[in-house]
Amino acid sequence: MDLILSTLLFCLHVVTVTCMFVDVVVDRYDIPRVCPREVQTEDFVRYHFNGTFFADGKQFDSSHDRGKAFISQVGLGRLIAGMDRGLQGMCVNEHRKITIPPHLAYGSIGTGGVIPPDAVLVYDVLLLDMWNTEDKVEIRTLGKPASCNRTTVASDFVRYHYNGTLLSGAAFDSSVSRNATYDTYLGQGDLIKGMDEGLLGMCVGERRVIIIPPFLAYGEIGHGTEVPPQATLVFEVLLVDVFNPKDDLIVEVKEVPEGCTRRTLKGDYIRYHYNGTFQDGTAFDSSHKRNNTYNTYIGMGYVIQGMDRALHGLCMREKRRITIPPHLAYGEEGVGDLIPGSAVLVFDIHVIDFHNTEDLVDIKVTHKPQECKVTSEADDLIQYRYNCSLMDGTLLYSSDHYDSPSITTLGADKVIPGLEEGLIGMCVGEKREVVVPPHWGHGENGAGGVPGSAVLFFELELVKLQKGVPEGFMFVWLGDAPDPLFPVMDLNGDKEVPLEEFSAFIFLQVKEGKGRLRPGVEVDAVIEEMFNNQDRNKDGKIVEDELKLQVDEESEQVRRDEL
């Protein structure tokens, strides 16, 4: 009797449990905040699960234990009916508990000695991935530069950074963490199909999310240990660089000064400033930061090929942007840690000056007085105003910085050759602009404040001119000297000429325009030296015999005082 009652109670318990679950019961106990897509019929899914019996909680299966997610298609009978229903509407990264009654599971038969008949099953499921055979590559633009002159096409070479994750968010690879871009050609089969497609039409500096279904990624095989089979891949991409092997140099003229009469040619020596960046704007070098121009010859192979070509046809003070593809720059190798391989380089250059070793001093008269009878020449003492600048307008020196104009004797090697050339042949009041190439200036080494190999620009005005005498002379006659000389020199006719009388005689010749003293020196000292040269016996006076003796000794020679 007790046995019959016990059996009856057991049968009632089974019937009660079974009757509790007429349909699948879904407990969505962990739903992600964002769910852009839910599982639908015919979708493929990849998920982890733990399977237990409802009756006692005993586990009968687990994908976690096998270390491999379960992959199947939903709604087409490839799963037990209860699971087909229970997975509908699920989000990636959602956790749900699916309780399945026997008639939607393995029924009254069970399976394989693992699932007993009439077992209620509980699946704790984590959805990792979903896709459909109709899926395409999905592109979401995160950011795009305001200016985009070019977008990627098949056959372009691209350099980009990426972070790669599975649809669940699990990271599998990152170029950013390696601190090295991924570099490849587009449309040549070097990438998975979905990435080849997803990178098309991008601008440098653009950010995208590219979602690639498994059949356009690594498919059923997966990739290594990081990408499982049938995995949807999500790439966040930043395009750093793009070029095409057919690309040529791109030159964009930013600023050309007015009055450009000369442009650079092969063989010219040029000084220019530059800022060097990659296409994404990242700086790699700058002459400005070093406060020193880059100096080189043009067309002689001293710089990269693209720059050598771009430096032709420039004006002084011109500004250009030069975009150089890698095959005209540093190629696939790059330069150490400074310039990566296959990098497109962008240079913003500002020409300071250029010259040729054959250049002469260039003189332009900007103002000339109506009357110009006397002009400057060698041995003249002149007074002049000047401004000295670099060709970009940077002022180096100016006579205005001093209390009075500058003074020099032409031909005495007191100024640089180019400046002296520019000062020759000027009238008082005349103004000039003079361009002095470095081989007429301070040369390759420069001088205080003047950079090496700098072309100089002078603005000149001649203020005062005193005609000079040849080197080594203190006094010259402007016409024929008196002959005989002594009677003319002996102003009082007493047959002797002391210093005072000699001085009066010289001043009289200068006053009457018959003679000229060396300018720029102490006059009394000059006259005294001239007198001492004639006073042979040093008795403080000159007599006719002394003057004759001096003439005899210097016969057929240039006499230094011209007396």
C-alpha cells in the first residue's frame, strides 16, 4: 500500500512539473544598454551556454567547458524548438535564462543517455555574435575632416591605425598598441574582403567603425587564437595616409610677392624655412624650431627627389605647400623613427633667398638728383645712410640706429665688396636699392647677425661726398703743379718756408681748387708730415735746395706728397 502511494505521489510530481511549462520561459536577467540589432529568424548566432536540468540543477552540457562557442542558425529547425524560440529577440552581450519544457526539447524520449525523457531543460545563454547571409559591410563615420581633397580608391596604398574587436567587444588586435600603422594596398586581395571594402572612400584624418560579417572576414576558419570561426569583426579605423603609385608631386602656391623678376633655376643655392608634416597633420620636422634655414643647391641631388623638383621656379619670399608621395621622398624604408616607411610628406616652405655663384651685385637707382656732376669713386670719403635686411625683410642693421650716418673711404676695404660696389658712382642725395649675393658679402660663414650664405638687401642714400686722393698720397694737384714750385710756395719771398707758411700755402691751393688733401684725416697732422718730408735737415724750414734735392731723389717715381 505504501509503495503504491509513493509511486502515485511521484507520478503527480512529474505531471505537475511538466504542466508548469507549457511554453518556453525566458528570463532576460542582463540586457546591454545599447542593442542595435536583435536576433531574428534565419540569423546565424554564436553563443556560450550552460545547460542544466530544472529538476535538480545538475549540468548536462556547457560550451564554456568545451572552450568553444556554439554556432547555429535560428528558426530553421537546426536547434531544438525551445531554443529556436528562446533566442529570438536576443541582443549581443545579453545574458538570458531559457527554460524549455520537454515537448519543445527532447520530449518523452530524451537523447543519447544524457537527457532523460520528459526533462525540463534550463539554458543560461550569453550571445556573442549574430549575422545574416544578407548582411553587408556596415560603415559608421565617427569623424571627418572639414576639408577632404581626396578619398581612397582601389589600388591606393594606405596607412591606417585600427582597434579590432569582436561584436561582443572583446579586443583581438590593435595597431595603436603596437605604435605602428597597418600599411597595405587596397583592392589587391591583401586584406579581408570586408576591410578592402570598408576602407574605400575615406579621407585622411577620417575615423570610421567598420563592421564586417564573418563571410567577408575570416569565415568558418577564424584567424589564429584571437578570432574564432564565424566571427563578426568590428574595426575602429583612423586613416593616416594615402597615395597611389601613379601620384606625382603636388605644388600649391600659397603666396607670391609682387614684382617677382627672377625665379629659381637648377644650380641656384637656396635658403628656405619649412614645416614638415604627414598628411594627417602630425609634424615631423621644422627649420623654424631650430631657428635656422635649410640651405642647399637646387637640382643637384642634395635633397629628396620631390623637393629637388619643387624648388624650381620659386620667387624670393614665396610660400608653397608641397605634397610629396613616398616614391619621390623616403620610399618604403622611411628614416629611422622620424619618418615611417611609405609616408606621404607635406612641406610648407617659405623662401628666404637664393643666388647663383655667377650673380653680380644688383643695383637699382630709386632716386637721383637733377644735377649730378660729381659722383663717388675709389679713395673718396663718403657719408651715407643705409638699411641692411635679409631678402624676407628681416632688418639686420641700420645707420638710423646710430647718432650719425656711416662714414667710409671707398677702396679702402672698410666695407664688404658688394656694398662698396653699390656705393660707387653715386651723387649726393642719390638713393639706391642694392642686392648683394653672399660671395660679394659675408660668404658661407656669415658674420655677426648675418646668416651664412645670406643674400643682403641694402637701401642706400649718399649724404656727403669728399673727393679723395690715391692710396699713399696726402695731397694731390688737381691740375699741373707750379713750375718752379718753390717761388710760389715762398709766399713772403724771404727764400725760406717755415711750417706756418707751408701750411698757409697748402690751404690756399685747396681753397682755390688747385689741390686736394686726403679726406678723413687730421689736416694739421697731414700738413706737418708733408712739411717734415721736405725739411731734409730738420731745421724747421724748407729752402729751395732742399726742395730740389727731394725732386732729384724721387725722379721718375711717384712722390707721395705730390710736391
